[in-house]
Amino acid sequence: MPISDRPLIALSSCLAGEKVRYDSAHKRDRWLMNEFSEYVDYASFCPEVGIGLTIPRTPIRLVHKDGDVRVLDVRDPSIDVTDRLRNFAFDTVPKLEGMSGYVFKSKSPSCGLFKVKAYMENGHPSDTPVPGAYAEVLAQELPDLPMEEEGRLCDDMLRENFVNRVFVYHRLLKLKDEGLSAKAIVAFHSRHKYMIMAHSQVAYQSLGQKVANLKGIDLDVFYLEYRRELMAALTQRVKRRQHVNVMQHLTGYLKKAVDKDDKKEILEALDDYKRGDVPLVVPMKLLSHYFRCHPDPYIGDQYYLNPYPSSLKLRNNV
Ligand code: SF4
């Protein structure tokens, strides 16, 4: 399947507004369906309906049992759907090929990606939250695919991080789809250099060295290793001082083009951002403005300044 121009994202069906929950309700997510949907397409999955459970149905829950976590019917704990959910997840893995992310419904015993409430066998709540049975398998099988829960996407930093990873992953898919060559990999890496530097100096050094030594390398194997390291690096949050460091590097490219007052204006914006007085969008816009007035072909190609559609306004609150 050729990779389309818009990222395709997998989504828990109830977040898309489908009435598939145990109580026949939905949990339509406004940001995903009204705003993010302007830039991405969705494919929805409901594992509970997928394994044949009815709508409505008796709820299920996670239970610590015999050293495992089982998904049991709340009213009749002899009904155990764990293996069916896990198998459904394994069957879903190939269907996610060509997709650039997955947004799961939080707190669900099937779809919850992180801390879902679990119980002991005696029915008391357990202190140990666990992932949902379906999401856990997908996270293990597809460790590079950007994944998040809709609840965590209310956090501006996490939302920005997730969206950035989705667009990078989509570009990685296109890179592969268009045919791997050393030249294309070097060009891809070159355009992401400052973004990687912001997230992780270690990955910046390591990936840079690897991309500089592509001669005689199996590019398909390299692609998978590169993707693994890149996506792991981009999962890391970027601290203000790391953004400031990268923006100082970018300012260096304007050294000969701007006068003393312009440089002072940029450095003041960086200081304001570093102190937390203004959001990231302020120094970024200023830098973009100066690079528009004094174009530099290398910086103009950097995804760091334009990682995803700016109309999403994700840098206004980070
Ligand atoms: S959380 Fe997952 S399993 Fe539950 S209704 Fe939504 S899509 Fe279906």
C-alpha cells in the first residue's frame, strides 16, 4: 500500500464517536476529531467488538491472577477474554503497517496504554496499575510506532511530542516507500539534525556517526536500526535549555546577515523563553522571520523550525 500524503492514525473506535462501549456510549474526542483530523486520517479499531463481544455488554476488568493479568467479566469472572484480546492484537499488527501512530482510549482494560486500574482476585482494587491487554501487545510488537492515550494528549507537552513523532514517522514511511538509498537517508537525516539535537545530544552524535558510514551497509537493516534509535530519542521531552541551545546554533547562521540590534532582539527572546516568560512559539517565530528575510538553504530545510502544520498551534503552550 503506497504511503499517502496525510499520516494515517489508528484510533480506539469510541474516541472516533462510534457507540461501541459496554454501555452503548461513545467517548468522542473533540481535539482529535475536530482539529487534528484536519491534517491526518483515522482508521478505528475496537478490540472488544472485534473479538465478538456485544454492544451493550457486561464490563470487563483487569485482575491479577496466578502471576498474570487476566481480563475477566465483572459479573462472571469465569469468563476470561484475555487470550482473545491478545490474539486480536497480534492479528491487528499487520493492519497497522503504513500507519503513523495510534491513539488509545485511556483507562480501558483493553485499550489503556499505561496505568489502567486492576483488581485482586478477591475483588479488592490492586495497588499495581497495568496496561490494557490489547494495547500492551501492540506496544510490545510495534515499539517505534508513536502511541498515546487521549487523556495524556490534554498535556500540551505530551501532545506536541506525540504530533511531532507522528509526522517524523510518516516521513520515515515515505522515505522507505520511495526506495532506500544512501543519498535519501543522508538527506532525511540532514533535515532532522537540529530536531534530534534538541531531543538528545547522545542520539545526535550516535545517529550522525551511523549516517556518515553507510558504505557497504544493508540499507533495509540500517533503516530499522535508525528508526528505532530516532523514535526513541524523539520520545524524550525537550527541556527549555535544550531548545535554547539549538536556537543559539541557528542564530549563528544569521551572524553575518543581521545587525547588532536584530541579534539583541533574538537573544532577548531566547532569554524570555528560557525564563519561562514566553512560550516556544515566540523565539521560533522571530527566528523564522529572520530566516525569511535572510534565507539559508540548509536552515530552510530543517524540520526543527516547521515540524508539523503550524496551524495546530502546538508551540503556543510549551
Ligand atoms: S476503549 Fe477500546 S475496547 Fe473499549 S469501547 Fe473503546 S475502542 Fe472498544
